[in-house]
Amino acid sequence: MAVVPDHAKQGGSHLYRAMRDFVQSADDTLPGKFEITREGIVHDMMSPSGRHELTALRLRKRLERVMPEEIVAHTGEPDVENEPEGVMRRPDVMVIAEEDMDTEGSIDPRTLVAAIEIVSRSNPGNDWVGKVRDYPLLGIPVYAVFDPRTGEGAVFTDIHPTPDGPRYATRKDFVYGEDVTIGDWTISTDGLPRYQDESTAAADA
């Protein structure tokens, strides 16, 4: 992870636009994923693993089996962005009405039904700390975290105001194998892959 610090509010500033231009150009030339928070640029330096992407695929397919046809579980680009707040993120899975994707540029985060993240082995704090802070700020009503390191996760809901800004008031933890409710839909977490323990991988090599 690399962070370019800036503790002042960045929204609408020349600095924010410069960071956004850098992120958009770096996405095509450098490995990993770049996002912008109010503290600066966050870089997850490792490309997603196969098990990370398989988790996203299985979650997308399970959600789309139970959601109305007009709601999709989208993986990939574009980003969600709130320029006044100085935040640009790219959820692993966006639950969103298909018609709300019909836009130029970034997606308005307030149109998301939910955001889902699969925790990165290389930068877990980005999902468990940074996005728990940023997603209520962006107005995303439901945030679900799946952690293949531990086989656990949590769903955050109920945005409420605090002295430090909007925060989620409710957290429901789960373990792989249990059913989990994201928004109005409940899916199974059976069969979601786990990251292989590094010591086990070394022993097997």
C-alpha cells in the first residue's frame, strides 16, 4: 500500500483532480488497484488472486439468482466517485439498478444498493478500516465484507451521523457456511474459497 497524504479536504481541489488523473493513467500501466480517499491515494500493489476473483464471481452469480432482473451485481469498472468529498473507490461488487449504470464517467455512489469487498491479502485494512469509513460518507447504505483469510465477514448498515461524519450503526458478523443477507436478499456462503495459509503453501512446495 502507498498513501499520498493530504489531511485537508480535497473535494473540488486541483490536488484531487491531479490525483484522479494520476489514478486513471496508472490503472493502465502499473499493477494493482488505485483508489482515492480523503487522506490521499491508496494503492493495493498486488493484482487480485484467483480466489479473490472466484469469490466475487460466486457472490455475483448467487445474488443475481435471487434479485429482480433489473438489479445487477456488477464487477469491474467504472469507479464510484464523490468529488466534493474527495473520494473515488472501486468496489469488487456493486449491487445497482442496471439503469443507474447508464452514465458517462464514474457511477454516483448514492445509486448503489450495496457495495461488496473481498479482503485483499496484501492490504486488509483498506477493506476493514478505510472503506468502513468511506462508504457511509459516500451514502452507500449497505457494505458487505468477505475475508478469505479467515473465512469470516460482516455486513454494515444503518448510516447515522456522528461527530466524525456519517458512520454505519449496525454490524452483523458471519462465518463462511452461514447464510448472509445483503440488502433485501439472502445468499449462501457455502463453498466460498479461502486463501491458502502461507506456511501450508511453503510446506506443500
